[in-house]
Amino acid sequence: MQEDILVTRDLTKKYHKALAVDHVSMSVKSGDIYGFIGENGAGKTTFMRMICGLARPAEGEMTLYGASGKSALQKARKNMGALIENPAVYPNMTAMENLEVQRRYLGIKKKNSAPMLQDLLELVGLADTGKKKAKDFSLGMKQRLGLAIALTGNPKFIILDEPTIGLDPVGKAELRALLLKLNQERGLTIFFSSHDLSEMKRLATRYGFLHRGILIKELTARELEQECVSREIDVEQYFLNLISGSRPETPRP
């Protein structure tokens, strides 16, 4: 039986009187690749920021690895990696130096850490960047460095906000293969958002559909496939139908 990695209950975020995230209750289980779908402004990033401790909920609660409460969650987050919005990299540092900063933040002892960090750079395809500063990286390279930072310390759970942004088709395929490998061979649980639903469909094992801050639907990849096949629609149209609350009267040609 899969254990719960993340559980939220009525998690809510308000900006003034506007609800950015509206009483979201969900669970992410061990081994999931959870695809978080929603239009721009739906509240995806705000939700992920609350999970990472970067934004304070107005209401609700959450558990991470079974831990709850401010101090316990802070400790549990040490075993979680995250790439939220733009990669948080130091522009005047090399890729290795950026990983070194993350190592220190996580409290990982320096002894024998260099091979681990080098392995991470090789894993994300940045091993040959040498003394090149992060400010001179392409957007795709910065995304790869952000992923390496998220993976520092060998977390069991990572949260990725639009991880394929800035990557060309080859880069997207390489990242997809890497995430699948980490999930299948290392048991890494992944929670990620993306506007590229065709790309998401190749990765996700479970889905959550967010609209105007409300989680309107959760289902497995198999359930989504069955829904789409029975209605002869694709994922994009399925999401549009969820938003509108209607179903197509006739199959798509």
C-alpha cells in the first residue's frame, strides 16, 4: 500500500479578499508522478509555495511525511526538493558552486560530497560547464541547474513548477527520461505543474485539475485515458470540459 507523502486539508490562501487557493484537499502518495493542471492564474504556483513553506496559508493544514506543525514541517522539508517559478541560482557562481551552497544549506557534510555533486551535474547534463557562471547559462541550462539543486541531498519528494520551460524538444525528452528514471529506479515521488499537457500525459501517473483556486477533479492516468477514449477527446479538451461543466454532444471528427 502506498504511503501518503503529502496531505493537505482545506489549504487556503487569500490575497486581500481574493481567494488564490480555495480549500484544497489532496494527497500525493509515495511513487506518484502527480501532474498538477490549471490555467494561468489558477493558483498552482501559490499552492506549491505553501507546500514549500514560501507562503503562509490563511486556513487549512498539511502533513509532509506524516509531520505537521511549523517546526516539524520545517524539518520534513529538508527531505524535499523544489523548483518553483524561476530557478533560485546565484548568477555569479558556477553550477558546482551553486550546488555547494545548497549542500551547506542542507547541512550535508563536505567530506565526500564532491563526487555526489559532480554526479548531479552529470545527471542533468551540466558536467562540462566548468567555470562558466550561471548568469551566462541559457534558460534551459538554468532549469537543469535548478533541478540539480532540487535533487541535492537525495530527497524522496520533489516539487517542480513548469520544469520543461525553456527546453527545446530534445531537452524536454531528456528531462522526461530523467524524471522517469528517478521515479522508477530511485522511487522518487514527483509533483509537477505544466502547461504542456501532451508532455504531462507522458509522465503523470495521477492528475489534479485546479480551476480558480478550486481542485475540481483528481484521477489516475488510467482513469483519465478511459475518460478521454470514451468521449473521443484529448486531455486539453477534457480540461476545458471540466472548466465549462459540459460534455461534447458529438464526438470530435
